Amino acid sequence: MSKKSNTVWFMVLATVLNLVLMLILFFICFLLISSYVDPNSSLVPLWLSLSFIVSIGGSFWLYSVIVKAISKKFNLEDKMAPLFTRRPRKPRPEKE
């Protein structure tokens, strides 16, 4: 497999991992809300929106920790192509 195909597969799997982490964290937050918050409370929408924000932030944080650890353990920088490369700048024409 080429470096570009390795990069594509890594990004697909990392995206799936991030979505799974987000769903797991939201499910955990939802379970905590359902067991500790009164269902008739007027703050339930606030708790649900807070759990949504926590699940997004927590999944991105866990994702970055996991990807850094995997990248370091398996030395993935040598096996993948860079996603973003800089284009060479064109020289500006000089004004007279």
C-alpha cells in the first residue's frame, strides 16, 4: 500500500473512532442524567445540551490522545503522506 492510501485509511478509521467515542460519552452522560436528575425538572434540556457539548469536547480530547499514542507507538509519520503541503510561493513582480 502506498503512503497516500495509508493516510486515507487512517483518516477513515480515526473518524469512525471519533464518532464512536462521541456516542459512548453521550450515552454515559445520558445515563448519568437519567439516574441523578429529576425527569420533571425544568433543567433537563440544559443538562442534555451540556452533555452534548461535553461529549463532543471529550471525544476530541480522547481522540487526540489516542492518535498521538498510536502514532508514536507504530511510528506512523514514516508510513503516511502529509495531508497538507505548502505550495511554493510565486515571486511577486517588482514595482518600478
